[in-house]
Amino acid sequence: MEIIKEDNAFALCNDSGEKVGAVEFVEKGDHIVITHTRVNQELREQGLAAQLILKTVENARTHNLKVGASCSYAKAYLKNHEDEFEDILMK
């Protein structure tokens, strides 16, 4: 699996290059809001959605952006890992 940067998204692609998941976000000035996270049904429960969120957080840190979420999965993930992301979470 490979995570590829797209416009306002990171795509998860399998070894054949087929997109099998994605995290989408909107950039608003000094922060981003994660709006949607999805992974194909047959690949769920393998931590792939978490990898997409982590890639998004890593990208935000690199660009000195805060992170928020309207996506229910991303909201829960960020809340459950609040200690790791405290420095970049939107208040």
C-alpha cells in the first residue's frame, strides 16, 4: 500500500495503483479540517484509515497548520490520541 498526496486529500493505493481509500480535507488559512475518511470495505479493521489520518497530521505539522475534523472517524481518532496531537489540534 502507498499513500499519495492529491489536492486536499491523501489517497491510499494498492500495489496495482488502484485507489482503495482516502482522507479528504479543506485548508482554511492556518488550519485544515478533515472532512471525510474512507477505506474499501474489504480492507477495514487493518489500521489503514488511521494511517491516512496520521499522514494528514504529519503534513499539517510540516506546514505549521492546526487540525480539526468534521468527519466522525477523524474526530474520534484525534480525540483518542489527543496527547500525541495536542500541539496541532484546533481548540
